[in-house]
Amino acid sequence: MTQLKPIVSHSHLDSIPSSAAGKFKADKSSSSTSTYIHRLRFNSSLQKLTLWSFLFLVAVLFFFLLSPPSPPPPRRKNLQSTTPLGGSDWERRVRSSARVRSKTGLSVLVTGAAGFVGTHVSIALKRRGDGVLGLDNFNTYYDVALKESRKSLLDRTGVFVVEGDINDGVLLRKLFDVVAFTHVMHLAAQAGVRYAMQNPNSYIHSNIAGFVSLLEVCKSVNPQPAIVWASSSSVYGLNSKVPFSEKDRTDHPASLYAATKKADEAIAHAYNYIHGLSITGLRFFTVYGPWGRPDMAYFFFTKDILEGKEISVFEGPNHGTVARDFTYIDDVVKGCLASLDTAKKSTGSGGKKKGAAQLRIFNLGNTKPVPVSKLLSILEKLLKVKAKRKVVSLPRNGDVQFTHANISLAYKELGYKPTTNLETGLKKFVKWYVGYYDPKKKSAW
């Protein structure tokens, strides 16, 4: 079957759920220069210094004139901001997007705003009257066109997305100069457990250095914002006790991605303790739904089923079941908004702590693990196409055999209670997928 390509239109963009001089003048001729040099008398150290300084400047000049110009950096592959700073129009757009439009509204900087969760959270905040400014570097880890489509949706919702990176401290400080954000929803990160085997440095740069870069700016501004950020269920690693609880040890990561998220939790503790930043971490459990990530199993299973490709279904040791606690995006968004709403103010000023600050960590899962083989069966039913299955052993590439969230703490503190089962959520995803990649078939849904 021919590979489907996205066709973007306003109609399917609406299908989203509600829930990054001086000048040197050369001598006229080489002979005049030579004559001048021969007339010099090296009778003092000052004259020698003058001569060698002159020759050095000439050499440098010729080096730059004769060297070919450096090629421009590849678009969206380096992690520096591509957004010009300042300017009245730019600042106007930033302020307008972040302007609070309800009496109890928040002013939120959302990093990773053009990502899957970032898009949904930004729209949910905007629709309830909060001020929202997005930041995203539009990196090329997966299809940038999908991120651009999400950005178009955000634009139409009134959310301005600044193209830049969390490692760009100058840009971050500029944004906080323009807007006194009350909260930061930090979702920007290098995602995926398997990609770390190809590009480990991207995880260190984005997940660790980027997080520190953001916290450094947040600790220094006045007032300090409250921070809610995305950790991951991956931190539970090779834990065998289920369901996973926030009280469980998390010192056996199975992937570099998990290790960076574990490191971030320790870094958050340090900035909370030293600088008085209010910080809430959210351990997401296999989030899925419309506008999702193409590197997730439910997404590429759908693609491969429609294209008639063989699908590898993993099994654990001794034919053990591989299962995930699939969590629908609308439920995760509710948890994110509740975390922002219940976050207490930071207690520092100018980087100095004035009192103890709030530090929390929550599981956001569905607490109902489903075998991956059943996920595939549900997609076969919805797509009305039989998948070509191939059962293979679970590789040691960062994937774990199962995930299962204990959400009692999130329920108690946030009122978090997921309501979407896997089949209902996948039906909404498939409807979006067909409408996005093949609008002609949308009417069948």
C-alpha cells in the first residue's frame, strides 16, 4: 500500500480534544611595504614589537580574506534559538499570548509547546482563560511537519510559539523580562528510550543541561515562578514490584533516557532546597491520543497496518507478556492543569531562598496495564485490517517488560482520576490519524 502523507486542512486541525570596526588599509604595493621594513632599525624592544604586531595583523587579514566562508548551521539541528530577540512586534506577540484573560488565571510558559503533550496542555490552558506562551526548538527527532501542524493549531487558538531552545539562556531571560510568568510547564525534552543508543549526547544536552538552564533563569527572576515538569515512568526501570509507587526506589534505570529523568528529579530537589523553587514532577505513563508522537507503538502500528508491513510484537523472558499502562492524553492534561493549580508559590528572591518551598512528584497513569498484543488487536478491529504479526524477544534497548501506575497520591492531592479506556482512546486516535493523513477516508469515521 502506498505510504500516506499528511494533508493539512483547517477541518481536521479542529479535531483536537477540548481537554525551542576597525578597518585595515593595505599598503599600495608590496615594494613600499618591503622598503618600509628595511628602513626600520631594531635598536629597541618597542620597534621589534611594532614590526611583529604589523606582520601578525597582515597574516590574520590574509587568512580571513582567503578562507572560504563557513557554511550556515543546519536548520533546527543545532540547539540555539532561531528567533530574533526583541523588537516591538515580537514583544507585542509575546505579551498578548501570555496575557491572562480570567480573574484567577495563570501566566504560563510552556516549553516543548509544539510537542504532543505540550500542544494539548497549551490549548487547554488558553481555552480556560490562562495566559500561555510556547517555546519549542522544532528539532528533527521526528517529523517536523507534524510539529508545524500543531503550531498552526496553537496559532489559531491564540498561543504564540517562540522558536528557540531551553539551552539558550539569553532567550529565556528575555522572555522573563517581557512577561512575569507565574508558572512554567516544562515539557521540552529529548524523548524516546531507543534513540539514546544512536545519539546519547542529545539526552544529556536537552534533558539535563536544558533543565539546569531553565532552573537557573527561574531561580534568578523576581518573582520566581512555580515549576511543573515532565518526568517519566521510565525512572522505575527494572523494578519488579507493581504497581509503581512514588515511594519506590528508582535507582535501576534500563535506559539513558530514564537515567536523565532520574537525574532531573535529583536536580529539582537541589534547586528546591537551595533556591526555594516550587517544583512538581509528573511521571507520565505511556501517553497516547490524537496528535501523538510517531515513535510510539500505537502510532507506528497504525501506520504499518495500513501499509501492510510486518509488525514486531515483543514478548518477555519465558514468553512473558509485555504490557503498558496506556494513558489517554485528555486524562494527562487534567493532571497537568491540576498540578499547576495546586502548585504553591516559590519562596526565593534573586536566587536566595527565604523559606521551605513545595516539592512534589506524582504518577499520572491509567492504573490498568494492557498487553501490547491487545493494543494491536484493538487497532486491527478499528482499522478493519489484519496485521502481519511477528513475535520477537524483548531487546535490551531500553524497553521494560511492563509499567503499572499507583495513582493514589495524585488522586488524593490533585483529584486525578482517569476516565478513558484504551479502546475508546484508540478510536479517537484512529479517527484523527485517518483524517490527518487521508482526509478522503475521514467520512467513514
